[in-house]
Amino acid sequence: MAERTAGPGRRLSRLDRFLTLWIFLAMGAGIAIGFFLPSVTTWIASLQIGTTSVPIAVGLILMMYPRWRRCGTRRWAAFSDVPNSWRSPSS
């Protein structure tokens, strides 16, 4: 019997392996909701502040948060000194 080695597909989670499928299913669900319940699209369109769509903004933040958390605070601490370098030296 041949040994099975861990390929790239084995290291990915189920969500990651089928990400394309989930995206197409979500797109299909969005199209179906817009077609069968057109009042939902007007309600979502009303959730804007100025030109910013709040549902899109919340979705982007939720997508970026896990990656941001992995960066850790040590990497962000380096940015705390940036404003000091903008100051002109005192004469």
C-alpha cells in the first residue's frame, strides 16, 4: 500500500479548500434574494452614510480583522514613533 503524503489540499481547512464554491453560492444567494425580494435591495441601499455603504464597510472590517490580529502589537509599536520623526529638531 502506498503511503499518503500531505499535499497542499490537506493543509487547508474545509472553508479554504472550498472557498470558490462558497463565494459562488453567496453570489447566487444574493442574486436570488434581489430577484425574489426586491425590497431587500432598497433596504440595503438605504444603509449608507454619505457615499459609504455600511454593510460593505462592516464586511471588509470583518474580513481584515483576523489578519490584523495575527500581526501582533509588536509590529504596530514601530509606528508609534513615526510622528516624532516628522517634528523638526528644536533649535
